[in-house]
Amino acid sequence: MTVAVRGERPGKLAKVAHESELNSDTPNVQLESDEGKITANLRLGADVSKVVALISNEDVSSPGVKLHGSGFIVEPKTAANLGLGRIDSLDRHIVRYRNGRDIGQRPRGVMVIDLFGLSIDEVQSKFPAVYQHILETVKPERDQNNRESYRKNWWVFGEARSAFRPALKGLDRYIATIETAAQRFFQFLEHDTLPDNMLVNVAISRGAHLATLSSRAHWEWVKANASSMGAFVGPARWTKTRCFDPFPFPTLTDAQSARLDGLGERLDAFRKERLTEHDFLTMTDMYNVLERLRELEGGAEVEPLAQKEKDIHEAGLISVLKDIHDEIDREVFAAYGWEDLGERLVGRPGATTPTSHKSEDQEEAEEELLTRLVALNQERAAEEKRGLVRWLRPNFQIPRLGHKVSGSEQVEADLGEAVLIEERQWPADGLEQIRTVRDVLAEAEAPLPAEALATLFKGRTTAKRKARVTEVLQTLVATGAAREAESGFFLPS
């Protein structure tokens, strides 16, 4: 059936007419054309199917590793028996490990053997005890795997996330969230902690990014874009492709950036302090009681807190947690310039957990918020086509992704003021070309593909220039001045 929505702005009740009502016999029917998705309650909402991935968010998010071998996981005592703390450089290959339960409940304290980048001969030579352990506990399981690459490279994780590892290089921490959860919260993990594939991770260490992802604005985006596993109150699946890659982060002033950095740090530290002080607390419990508190304060017809919930409220200082989230929400709405929505949404139920206890005004405000976010995504996509990219990590992303930006000028906007990045002149002298390419590799935070490196010079990136840059890189590798990996070229440390 064909339907039309009469001229109602997004967020208001949509009037739907059957095509039979819109024939030539219907007098004086004037229709305005508003596009959007008709929601279950017949409201005209934002059409999230139109959102597109943004270059600004590319290459900084990924699921965690997938082991395909339970023998990789070891207790700290076993790790010590294998030589951790005694054998040089083994601490790079036996590290802390976190999965969804560790984040949602409490960390188990287990470690994982990560041999990515080593040949099996190197493992046997450098770490014989580790070799014997995985030979006996991992190889028998991998020998039964249907995928040839998993059987052949049995000492390495099935999904080692080689493309994501360069993004983590040089960071002291990164942001992680559980892929599928009813509550949505983000936290920092230390750089020497490896996430499993049930966590989705963002290779950014700033508190402002954690605060923005923890905000109500992002939560509304998640609910609309995640693949839900239950109506209204069920778990939602936070995927990088739908929830992160297209999300339009606000552009911050220096003052806003400083405030959000502080709030992100405060949120992460506060929750970890509560969990450390009370061993019966879990993150899931804290956020469940936080939502119950929001509903009660909002006048919802729900039962008062049970005794267990009161204990969690007292130990977790949930009212303080609520205040921190409310401050984050106010600051994020202000950063977007949407204080009008902040007045209608800050402090209301459903800020981090789905709820059915909403007023009509709150529902309308949430729909308007989503409509604005979708429109901002479209605006950012149009900007990127013109050459303006608001990079989340410009120093890491531009060398790798700058070739995707049209025009000779590339712009970075690290959640702040846009600045012009000066391009280098491509030398005419062959020896100077080699020196210049080596200088670029020295400044890069991660390996650079040849094609990306070729775009970092003034003028047109012609096929001739690409071929010459590739030739120079191969010369550097042949002389030992550079090395080549799957993700690109880099200088030896």
C-alpha cells in the first residue's frame, strides 16, 4: 500500500493516508513532503538508513581478537610458571585479557598468550615453555578446525586484528564497550590489556571521546542504529559499522574539550574506585540501579528500591554516578548547540538503559535528537566530499587515509578548531626523494601503505609518482633502512 505523511515536522504525530484518499476527487488536499521513517507509534522519525560511514571515524575502531583456542588463556600463576617476569620480552606476549563478562561484571584476572608477529621457530627458540604449553593445549583444537589458515598458523589467534594493532601503538589506553548489552557504558582499558571479540574498541585515549560516547546523545544513536535483540528493553548490539563509523562527534571549543576531558576522566575513575572498594558490586548492577533511580525520580509507577538495590545504591554512590552522567549530557548537548533538547532530556529515564517509562515530550525530544544527528551525519559526509574531514586522531589517520580526501588541502578537526595541514614538496632529485620518504616514515605513528604515502605531497598524485614512491620504499627495504608489514612500511625501531 502507498502511504503519504501530511506536513508534520519530525517528532510530531504523523497523519497517514491511504492512496485511495488521495485521488483526484479529494478536494483541496495540500500535502507537504517530509521524509522519514514511520515508527511503531506512527510518528515520523529520522531515517537512519541514510547515514553513511565517515572518513573522520575510520581505522580507529575494531572488535577484539578471536582466539580459536582456549589454551591461550592462562591464570597469572601459570603465566609465571611459563616465565613471565623472568624471561626477557615475554611480557609483550603474555598480557592481561578482558571479555564481555569482565567488563559487565568484574575482571577475572586472567591473562592471554599473544604470539602475533612471531614465527613458530621463534616461539620455540625464545619461549620454549610457552611453545610446549600451546603445543599441548592449542594445537590439538586447531588441528580440527575447518579453515586451513587456522590449522596452518595454529600458534596465532584465529582473528589477531592485525589491521587494528597499529592504531593501538603509542597509546597508554583505549576505550572499550561490550558488543551486546542491555546497558551501554564505555570504559578505558590499559594498553597492555587485550580485548576479546565480544568487546568493540576505540583506539582513542582522550576523556572527551569517552564522555561523548557515554552521553545520552550517543545512546539515542545506538538504539536507532544497533541491531536490537529485544523490543524497547532488550539488549542492543553495538557494532562499529552502524554505531561508531557514522556517528557525528561534536566539534568542541577548547573550553568544552577541557570540560569533557575532565568529565570522562572522572566517570572512568569513579566507577573503578567503587568496584575496587566493594567486591560485591558489578558495573551491570550499578547501571541497573541507576536506571531505577531515574525512573523513581521521574515519577514512574515502579516499585521502590529493594534492599539489594539499596545496598548497591549506597556502595556504588549511584546518585553521584547519575550526577556525572547528567553533567556529561549537558556538556555534550551544549557542544552540539542543542541546549533546547538538553532541557527536555537531561536527567530523564533511559539515558544508558532502555526504558518504557517516558513522557510524550521526552519521546518527541528523543526523535528530534535523532533527526538532528542523522542530518549532521549527512552534513559531515558532504563536507568530506569537499575535502573537510574532522579527524578524530589526525596524526594517525591522515597519513593512512589522506588519499581518500578530494582536493590538495586536508583539514583536521580533532574535536576542536580546524587547522590546515601543510603538505610537502615532492623533490625532483632522486636521492632527496629517498631522504624525504624516510623522513615521512620517521614521523608516522604507524606503518604507511605506499598509496597513502604518495598522497602526502603537493600536486597531483599521478601514477608516475605512485610508482616512484613504491620504488623508493622498496629501495629503503632492500638496504635495511625500512621494513614492510601487511599494514604498510615503517622504520625499524
